[in-house]
Amino acid sequence: MAQTIYNVSQVNAYIKNIFEHDYALRRIYVRGEVSNCKYSGPGHIYFSLKDETGLINCVMFAGKRASGLKFQL
């Protein structure tokens, strides 16, 4: 059986589509501890959200959200 191989852009588009069209995911809030926070030159913020048993790698892209923070992660 042939295996389909997707590129990164295709996977990102697929995941974005899921979040945009799933009612529950559009309204999700996540609570966790911020760790491994790194600010990039262009203004992106890379960090992890973690709790006792899980970890989510995150990025906040430069723009309104990242530049609009009233605190430093």
C-alpha cells in the first residue's frame, strides 16, 4: 500500500482548517505554565505551555497579539 507524504504547509493548513471549523476548538482556552520562552528577532514568541502531565509547544506570531502584550512572558 502506498503511503502519502505531506509537506509542512499541507499539515499546517489542515490543522488550521480543523481549528477554524470545529465549534469546540474555536472557543478553547488553555491553562498552563509558560516555559522555554524565546523571543525571536522578527518579534515571534516561542514557548511551551505545560501542566503536571502534558506539554504543548506554542508560537505567538509577531503582529497585533505579540506586540499588544502588556507583560513579558
